[in-house]
Amino acid sequence: MWNNSIYRISFYPPYMYTSNERAASYPVPVRPDFTSDRTKTARFVRQLLTVCMGHDFMELSMKQKAGGLYLIISLMAPVILFSENHPWLSILLVGNMANAVRLANRLIRKTSARD
């Protein structure tokens, strides 16, 4: 009655392979090696931080560096983001600054007790 081949909807393009055909083999491209680029980038970032922060800062552990940067950002934030229209923001920033000072004191006490 109806010729189904005329009304058949194909979701695949006509050049697709059937089950008994094989795709032609071709060389697979090799993924590039990014390890040397990573080490060069890490070396450059370390040199840049050494120039900006000094040798004493670079000799600290990662936890001490993170605490120091958090303290610096927390000290600068109330000055940068001060607004008379939103006093609640200043209250939150001062509370954050107090927390940063508390963490810095705790970190200093732990490291000075070890030394």
C-alpha cells in the first residue's frame, strides 16, 4: 500500500558506513606535550612573585602565604569598597578584617612556637 522507503526519515547522512563496511584507517594525531609549558609558566610566576613580594615572602609555606594574602586583601577591602549608602557592607567588611587578623595571629603563634 505505502512505500515506506519514500517516507523513511534518516537521521544519518548518506555517507555513513553500514555494519559490514570498515572506515579507512588514518593516523591519529598525537596530543601535544604541555608539561614543559607548565614548568615554564610556573617558573615565570614564581620569579614574578619573588620580585613583587620579596624573598622572605616566597620562603613561607603555602598556608602562611594564603593567610598573608587574605590579611592584605581584608585590610584593603573596607577602604576600596566604602560606601555611605550601604553601611551594612562596611560592617561586614570590618568583621571580615577582624577574622583575618585573628587567623593571622593564630598562624603566627603556631609558627613561632615551632621555631
